[in-house]
Amino acid sequence: MAIIRKLKNSNFKVKMMEMGLVEGKILRVLFRAPFGGPIAIDVDGYTLSLREDEADLIFVDLKNSTD
């Protein structure tokens, strides 16, 4: 699990915020496709698929599952 710390400024930032990717939100990586394929994450109970370059725009702090 991870907590979104911030989103890098980009043309895609507003779209990511509209999808629920905002500072302080908890996300979980569900699946990472090989060879730079899409990454599936869980945000508030829904699954979101991002390209690797899109996911690189999200800065997170890792959270222990025991917290």
C-alpha cells in the first residue's frame, strides 16, 4: 500500500485528479504487466489501469500493511 504524496505537473495531472488520484489517497498496486505494460492499481475500491509513464507521475510514500 502507498499514500499519494503528490502528482507531478503534466498535461495528465488534471485527468488523474478526476480519476481520484489526489494527495493523501491510499492506493494498492494489484498487477504490473511485464515489459513496461500497464499497471493496475486499486483506489477507493475501484481498479484503475495506468501506463508506466503515467504511473511515473505519481509520487508516493510506502505504508506498512500493519499500520
